[in-house]
Amino acid sequence: MTIKLKEQPTHEHCITLQGVSWDQFETIESALEGIAGVRLTYLDSILDIMAPLSPEHEDAESTISLLLETYFRKRGIRFYVRGGPTLGNRAVGARGEPAESYNLEVKKDVPAIAIEVVVTNRGVDKLEKYKRWRVPEVWFWEQGQLSLYHLKEQEYEKITRSEFFPELDLALLVVPVWEINMTR
């Protein structure tokens, strides 16, 4: 197992372990259970351990979620907040948590939309983990920008508008974090 610490300019840190078996991952996961703010993502023998979440991460996650939920309510769209549930298992070789996720119309085990807030660069291929979980649409917020991907025929395609909400102006969801902090 190889350990690589990725220092970041924020308060968020990520430790990437390579060559981790599924059993080793589960042992590490059990050992860290109950420690607030620790997030784990595992894919094909690569484990990212991230903690704690930075204020930038929290601000982006909550702002996007609040704005998106306001849009759902205004449009009369039935939705279920799934939060950041743990997705995946040994069979797909991947496990982790999105920052936020939603089911549309009905509750399902796999969310229709997952939102990932990227503050640190990690070792795990984020799109690959979502592909294995078969999440139809993934939204990445990174450096004040949203990038959307829709699962089509087993592969993600980058899109400029949500397949679920083509009329939604995504620029309305991307309030720069420094503007959020200025209003507090």
C-alpha cells in the first residue's frame, strides 16, 4: 500500500492510498467510523481519505442544494433529497459518497442526480465510480463552475444542460463562494 498526501491551499486534505484491497478498505472504514467529517472513496484499490470538509466545500454544497431545491419547488417537481448516502459495494469495486444527491418523482436506491463538490484533486476517478453506481446524471462543482455529465449507453457524455431540466439556467446555481461569504 502506497500513501500519498496531497497538500491543498484550503483546510481540506486528502490522503490517497494505493494498492488497498477491499478487505483492507473495510478495515480502515471501520476504524474511522464515527470520526466526524471523514469521507472515504474507494475504487479499484485506490482509497481517498478526506477530512475535514473546508468552509468552501460546505458553502458550495449547501448553496447549490438550496438553489436547486428552490427550483424544484417553484416548478412543482417532486424530489427526494438523498443527501450523501454511501453508494457501491464489493461487486462493483467502488464505494463512496456524493456531496448531495436527489431522486426525482420516486425514491430509488440510486439517485437520479449526484452533486460532487471538488476542492481537492484526489486519486479516485470520480466519473468511473458514478458509472459503476449507474447514476444517470453527475454535476461537478469545481472552482465556481458546474460541469454536467449524463450517462448514455454505459459512458458519460459531457453536457451543457441537464437532461432532466433542459430549461434550467445553470449559471443561476453557481454563485461564487466569496460572494456567499461576503453576505454573512
